[in-house]
Amino acid sequence: MAVNIEKLVIDHLNNDGTLGDYPASFSIPDERPQQFITVERVGGSDGLLFATPLLSVQVWDSSRWNASDAATRLVKPSLLNLVEHDEIGAVDLLSIINNPDPESKQSRYQLSIQVSVRA
């Protein structure tokens, strides 16, 4: 796959004006803000013509309600708009779940998506 799908998704989220309070990155920032987004490839396939990476997009916030609301009201529509990129053929939202961080106990909602990407 020629496209770094994690980078594409992070850039897409960071350029979405509705997500200004939720900076997206590959990992938890050293100085952890109250609300942010992490993007991680967790599986999928890479073929000669196209790839179908599986991504975990985690929305971190100060409360379960805030994380849930941001995940469903802000992040979900933005992720579905990934099809606006020429490289992306389809986006399938597989799940949205409550997934608090076991170490910090910070509230976190996780969206699992599978993206069809032209190789």
C-alpha cells in the first residue's frame, strides 16, 4: 500500500474544522490534554491493487459522555467523509464502543473502521 493510511486519517481529522478541540496523532501526547484522538492500524490486508486496512480511532475525553458524544456526533461523520480522498474507495464503520484506558482510567470511545484504499 503506497498510502500511509494512519497519516492520511490523522491529517484528515486535524484538517476537519469541527474537531478543533480534538487534535489527532499516532500516540498519546507527552503532555496529555483532556481531549484528543489517536489513530492506529490494527489489521487488514494489503493487496497488489487495493488494501483494506482496519483502524482503531480512539476519542479521549474527560468523561464517558463527552467521549461518546464526540465519537458519535463529530468523529464518526468525519471518518465517513474519508471517501472524499481520491485514494479511498469506501469506509465501513464496524463498531463504536466504550473502551476506557486501563492505565490512566481516562474515558475513551473507540471507533473501528475498515477502509478500502487504492494501492
